[in-house]
Amino acid sequence: MHKKVSEIVNEFSEWNLFIKQEGPDNEITGMPDVKISGEGALVFIESEEYVTYARNLKPSAIITNEKLANKFSDLIDTAVLVSSNAKLAQALLRQAYVDRDFRDNGWPQVHKSAVVHESAKIQKNVSIGPNVVISKNVSIGENTTVLANTVIEENAQIGSDTIIHANATIAYACVIGDRCIIKSGAVIGMEGFGFAQDEKQKSYRVPQLGNVVVGNDVVIGACNTIDRATFNTTFIKDGCKFDNQVHIAHNTTVGEDGLIAAQCGVAGSTVIGKRVRCSGQTGIVDHLEISDDCVFVQRAAALSDIKEPGIYAGNPLLPMRQWFKNAAILKQLEELKKTVSRLDKLSKK
């Protein structure tokens, strides 16, 4: 990249990211880690621990918050941009200027080893990598990239500006929205876990003939499994971001802008509200309703409906404040045991 600081500010003016701009209008050629920065670098400083690196290495520009801005006021050769949200500025600017170009792989637009059914509707500027299989009646929107060994089954629909990484599977009749990222090994639309038993407990498969609909601006992490519905649709709504190794069972709905971290599991037919956050190894059982704006931490296990927004922790699930109180008591259990034992002996004298 080769951009003046003023150009960057102007190109992101509609976001209102920058409160103040001070210093020279330097040229920016990259956005490296502050620890290896220098001339041409634009760096992002959000905490005190990185201030010394920036002062010593003198990058060409610093984006920071109001609290830290005065730490750089004497760096006369460095542009300092004060941001209302330095983390968001980092996300947007690095996407725009230094993100990986997934099309820069040396292959032609459609690799000769790809198998594309004649009925598939491929819009302009779609990149299809080696050994990709695209089945009948698939539609793929403009500017989408499908990387090596991915399989897109019949009647699936893929939106525009989406990236599907290597070795992903999009099963039949599933829908992926615009500007999505589907990472390697993700499987979207396999059968849900549905079986019926006879009197001898022998299991019989229940066909899962619904689909999965993934909204716009969704990120599905590596090795996610999102099961198709039994009859209707499993929904992953707009703006959801899933870490690696997440499982979403059949008939589930995950509301807009949900964040789900690694190794979380959501059982079937659960409805999760908007802006719900699940930290690693959260478990949510089947047929529940989870309120908007819930946060689950400390290997939370949701075993019943959650009707109020809040932060919940642990198993059994408790409001965070109560969980902290219980955790403090647990540390004293050995001493409490000794006290109870002494009292028991005294009572028997």
C-alpha cells in the first residue's frame, strides 16, 4: 500500500473513527506489529504496554485513544490519529489496505480441475480453485471465491463477495449470504442427529430434509458443523461470527450478531436471541429460548430458558455475581470442613 495519512482519514470519514489528527501527512506503506514498526508503518496502540515500542521505533503514524494520545505529543515526525474506537479502526483499515487477497493464488479464474455442472449459474468475477465440485442448479454471486477441494451440492445458493476456504462443504439447498467467510473444513447442511427407536432400542434414521440459511456478513470458523433442519430451516442470522470447532444442531436459530467461541455446542431446536456471546465450551441444551444480549462464560451450561439479558456462568448456570460468590466459598471448603468437624466433635462431648 501507498497512502497518505490524509487519504486514509478521508476514505473512512463516514465512519467517524477519528476525533483528531496531529502531525505530518506521512506516507503509509504497511500496518505491521508495533514491535517491528518504523518508517512507513501505521500502528495501533490501545494499551500502555505498547507505548514504549512506538516511542522507540517511531512509526510514520499511530492510531490510538484519547487516554494515550498525549504519550506521543513530542514525536514531531509521527502522525497521531486519535480514535473513538481504535480497535474498530484497526479492523476496518487492515481489511481495506493489507488483508490477504485470496484470488492471488496463481490459478486461472476457474481452475481446469474444477467440476462445474452445466446448469450452475456462476456470476461474473467468481474464482473457483482446484478440485472444486459445483453441482446442478447451484448459484454463486459476483466476486465470490471458492478455494480448493470445496464441494457445493445441488441447489445451493452462495451470495456475492463471499469467501469459501479449502475443503469446505455446502450441502444441498443451503443458502449462504453476501460477504460471508466460510473457513476450511466447515460443513454446512449435513443431516441433524435424528433417530427413532423401537422397543428394542434399535435406532432408525429420521431424514433431515430442511436446509441451513446463513445470513449476510457471517463468519463460520474452521471445522464448524451446522446441521440442516428436519423439516424447515436452521438459521444463522446476519452478522454472526463463529470461532473454530463450533457445533449448531438441527432446527436451531442463532440471532443477529451472535459471537460463539471455540468448542461450543448448541443442541437442536433452540432459539438464541440477538447479540448473544458464548465463551469457549459453552453448552446450550435443546428446545430452549435464550434472551437477547446474554453472555455465557466459565463453561456455562444453559439447561433451561434464559428470559433476561445478563452475564451467566458455570454449571449449574448462575448469574455472574452469584457465581463469583460461590467460587470464593469453594476456596474455603477445606477450612470449612475442618471447622464443621471440630464443631461436630464438640457437640458430642
